[in-house]
Amino acid sequence: MTDEFKAVTIAPLTTSNYASWSVEMEVLLKAKSLWKCTQVLAQDFMTTLGTLSLKEKDEIETKCDKALGIIPCFLDQTCKEIARGSLTAKDV
């Protein structure tokens, strides 16, 4: 976990705590302006990128990469194995 999130105390996602974990993760990602990245599937993401300027694409890709990098920090090992290979934060 990066220094930026050491103060964040969200129990890792397990097979039994999705309801509370998802609320806490939503708050964290919204605070980082990354929540919208979790609402887009890979196919829709690629379609949307095709309609944007290069600068807009870079900004969105950077945000989505951040979300995709943050979420696994808050998964237990079993959930990390399931999420491995996800292309977007929504896929996780």
C-alpha cells in the first residue's frame, strides 16, 4: 500500500464483507475523484475514448489506472486472485 493510503483503514474485501467494503471503497474513490472509473466496462471505455481529444484520453486513462491500482490494495488474497487480469476498475 502506498504512503498516500496508509491512513485509510478499510478492511480488505473478503468473500463475506462486500456490503460494508463497497460503501467504504466508494467513499475513498469518490474522495480521489476516481469513482466514475468503476462505472465503465472495458468495452464501453474503449468506445468512449474514441470520441475524446488526446488530452482528455490521457486524463481519463490516468484516473482509471489509479483506480485499478488502488482497489487491489484493499482485497484479500482470494479476491486478488479473482481480480487478476482485470482491464478496468469496473471489472475488478
